[in-house]
Amino acid sequence: MSTEKPAAHQGEHEEEHYAIVPRRVSFDWDETSLDWIPDEPVATHVINVLHLLLPAGERWFVKVFKEGLPLVTDPVLLKDVKGFMGQEATHSVQHAHVLDHLAAQRLDTADFTKYVDFLFERLLGDRTPLGPLVSTQEWLRFRLAVVAAIEQFTAVLGDWVLAADGLDRAGADDVMLDLLRWHGAEEVEHRAVAFDMYQHCGGTGAPRYARRVAAMAVTAPVMLYLWIWGSAYLLRHDPRFARAAGASGEAGTTGAARAAGRPRLTPRAYNRAVDKGLLPSMRKLGAAVPRYLRRSYHPSQEGSLRKAVDYLAQSPAARTAAAVAGRAAIA
């Protein structure tokens, strides 16, 4: 374990320390349709992949950080880590509620999420799949590095969605937008915590940096694969397109005919959504990797904390949560 204090806590990247506080939000999905970005199924389902990955993924973040808590000797970092865990636990629950809402609209995701569960609960669980070849300490350090790598992308996505006014112009559902922007704002709020946790617990010198590089080398392609696979899964199983293609049981309907009535995720379709401001560009996402791999890098350089705080001050869900917490404190 490193005894160095994380850079953000030494004041090299932050003028003053910002407290990470969970918000116990809730959302009402009754009026949210499958077509929550009207007439934009590709963009809708590319973003919906978040709901496939985050319930299991963010539960896993919390579990890994619980394992690492005894190693944290910096009281400021310890407080940040506990705030991070509270935020991530709430994110997991709220995205799981969206999966329930999709299932209620006949878009069942269980055949996809079982693989996500396997990834986080088994392959990345507390026991290394490599057995005695990797020590318990090294396995924990590697998983902390993976969390830090994933958080690099969530910070970039969070900053993007806060400024994605193309979603507003397209008439995206207000409740879904609030979920995405509340979550995105909290990702920007705690963008440095996972990195600081890894730096603190991941040893020192070249081995620590090499593990950070290795974790990103694994994380980036796996995330890309899961996103493409998840988008294709959602488009393929969206009941609206099955009906449109005659897949509801009409005699003589061929597989080709059904496919013809269903939108597909292609580079052209993705880039069209990017041009409309509905999705982040691959260039933006890809550029996050070389930034992260710089030895001098710190995630406090990502995004705008002020923009995140400003949104949280106006988010309907966050405002309601703050009011409820305030009333509970008075009672």
C-alpha cells in the first residue's frame, strides 16, 4: 500500500476539497415510453445500454471498495470513498428500476444481463480466476485499477450528457434526461475518487503505473464490445420493431423480412446520431484513453465540477431528495 496522499488531496489539482454526498433520489417511470428519444431508436438504445451494465457494475464497485477500505489511511480519502460508495449504490438501484420498466413494456433484458452479472460476480469477483497465480492483494489492486479505468469513461460521459442539448431539441423524455444528468453530474463530482483510491492502495512506482495501463488495456475494449453487443440486443428485442416487421406470428414472414423492419447499429447510424447531438463521438470517448495513460494525469482535469453542481441544484429528482432529507433532519 502506498502512503502517499492522493494528488487531489494535496491541492495539486483542486483549490479546495469538495465533499461527496449521496442523494437518495427516485424517479417515476409511468409516463416514459420505449421511444424516449422520439423517432431515434439507435440513439435511445445506445444510451439504454447504461441500464444493462450499471446495476451489476456499480454494485461491484461498492463491493471492491469495501474490500479496500481497511487499506485506506488517509481520512479525507476515506470520507470520499464512503461518499462514492453511497452514490454508486444509489445509481445501481435507479438503473435497475429502469430495467424493470423496460420489462413491463415487453423489452426483457434478462438474457443479456445474466452475462453482465457473470462478468462482475464471477470473473471479477473476490476470487481470482487465475487461482494461486495471483495473490489476493494483487487481485484487489487490479480490480481497483479496473474501477478507476471505468470511472474515466463515466466522467467523460457525465460531462457530455450535461451539455448534450441535442437531447433536449429532440424532445427526449424529461424523467430519463433527469436520471442521466443527475447520474452524470455525480460522476463528475466523484471523478477522481476511484483513481485516488487506486493510487493510495495500488503500491508505488512502476508496478502501480503498469497495472493502471494494463487495467485500461482490458477495460476499454471490453466496454466497447459490451456496448455494441448491448445496443444490438436492445434493437433486436424491441417489441415495436418485431410488430412492425410482422413478427407477431403472421404466416409467411421470413427472418429477412423481420430484420428489414428493424433499425440496426451501424457506424453510419451512430455518426448520424452524433451529428444530431444525441450521442458522444467515438473520438471524444477514444481521446479519454491516452489522457488517462499519461503518468502525470489526474481525473480532476475531466469535466466541469461547476457545471455538475449547477445541474444538481436544479435537478427535479435531486431537489426532491434534498427536501426529503431536510424534513427528516428536522423531524
